[in-house]
Amino acid sequence: MSDQEFMRALGYANAAFDLLKRSAIPPYPQFYELLYTYATGVNPSLNNRINAIFRSGISPSSDLAEALYNEFLKSDMNDRMSSVSERMHARIESVHEAIDAAMTTANAYSGSLQSAAGDLERDLGGPAMKALATRLLTETRRMQDTNRELERKLEASRDDITALQRDLDDVRRESMLDPLTKIANRKSFDEGLADAIAEARRDGTPLCLMLVDIDHFKSFNDTYGHQTGDQVLRLVAMTLKSNIKGKDLAARYGGEEFVAVLPSTDLKGAIIVAENIRKAIQAKELLKRSTNEKLGRITASFGVASFKPTDNATALIERADQCLYAAKHAGRNRVVSEAELIEIAEVSDKDVSAA
């Protein structure tokens, strides 16, 4: 974790503890998670609800905090997975029962055939032969009915399992998306970056990482409100996603920060991509949907780093974060790559030597 990322996380943590203290809510882990999430602003629905509570003057309580946690943060993924598992178990049990019934009927039918074979070795009169044929016909029909029931249950199981697979795919897909911007979330980014690093190390192909931070987002959010702030986040997310392609991955990194993993892209190419995105963001004029009021334009700062064979995910992120910090420090609305950081460091060293 870079110094900048650490300080951001520390700021969120301090804000969460301050809210717990001021609200007289016990500092239980779930309540800390609730207010830490509120401080980061990554769950707009939660923030809207808590802001409404603050405006209404309702006194916070443990019960209220518990209700908010259960509504917004307590994952329903486990419940949905349990539901899928129960349905799968019920379907498998049904198939097993049908198979057991078919095996029982088949064994009985086999016994009937053996018995009939023994009877046929003896001299049977007309009535006895007719009775034997009737019995075999009845057993055959029973066997056919059992087989049809087994086929029906197997067919139903196939349809159910297909539906269950779709449900599982939906659950996994939802668990990997940021609910506000509908691009990949932090979990998805972590997995995608790990895969991209493994591929780059294995194949010797280039890989770049791009960090994006919306300039002056907090003041914009405070001035125009959270709904307009959410509109800005969605706009940046879609602009980022529409300007990458192939195996590239766009994700929300946290708060007003975004990230893009760019496999098979060298530093020069990544800088071009970042510049295109920067210009596309700057070119969009914001309108307040409720009034059509023009809110001006937004800008973003970019940090771009390239993968080195000795890198792990943390090292690559830290270099990209250093570039992003340099872009902010240099006036915002610009792209800074690690090549520029090296040049800046070399110039600084020369200045020191000359002095």
C-alpha cells in the first residue's frame, strides 16, 4: 500500500470512528464497516439513506445501525448460493429416487423373465400360457412406465440444472461488479490484475496499469449533491470502459478512483490510451437532470506504470499511485507516467549536484 493510499484509508477510518463516537453507537465490527463504507461513498444508496436520517434529526441507535447494516451490507450472496444449493440438492434427490425406482423395477422385471423362462421349460396348457403372457405384459408395461418417469425426471433435471447454472453465473457476475457504475469492483480488479501479471510473467508480454482520480470530486459532490456526484462517477466509468478493449479491464478502485489493467500494452501505448480517456472526460459537459442546469466540465488525473518482471501487484500499484500523485501535484487534468517520474528525479538530482 502506498503512502497516499494509506492516508486515504486512514482518513476514512478516522471519519468512521468519529461518526461512531458522535452517534453513541457501539464500535462493533459491523457498525464500523457500515460507517467506513459511508465515509468512502462507494455505496450511494447507503449514503442517501444515512444523509436522510441525519437531516431528519432521528437519533442514531444500535437497532437502526443494525437495520442499515442488514439492508445494505449484509451480503445476500450466501442466501442466494444456499437457495441454489438447496434446489440442486432437491433435484439430485429426485433423480436418485427415480433411478432407485427404475433399478427396483428392472430387478423385478429380470426376476419375472427368469421365472417365465423356467415356466416355459415345462409343458404349459393354454390357460397357463395365457396367464404367463399376461403377467409378462403387465411387468413390461410397468417397466416402460418406470423408464418414462425416469426420462421425465432426467429431462426436468437437465432444464433445472441449466437454470441453476444461469443463477450461479448471475450471482458471480453481480459479486464482481460495482453496484453504482456497473463496471468491475475492487475484488474483480484484484483477480484480473493477478491474472494479467501471471500472463505477462509467463509470456514475456508487456502490461501496464492506469490509475484515474476525478479532480476536485469532493467539492463538486458537496456543491451539487450526491446524486449529481453519482452521475459523474457513472460518466467517468463508462468513458473509461468505452475507451479500452479486448482483455483490458476497467474497475472502480474506491471512492472517486478508477483503474484500468492493460495487458499486451507497453508504456507508450498506455499513455496514449490515458490521454484519449482524459480528453474524452474533459469534453463532456454535465447537466443537472432535474433542471437541465449546466454544471460545467470535469477533469481527471492519471498515473501510468508498466510491469517489471520482479513486480508483484502491490509494487505495480504503488508506482502507478506515485504517478497519479505527481499528476495531482503538477496541477491535475494530466497524465504522468513512470518514465516522467524518472526524468523528474534525474532533473532533481542534477539540480542538487549543480548547487
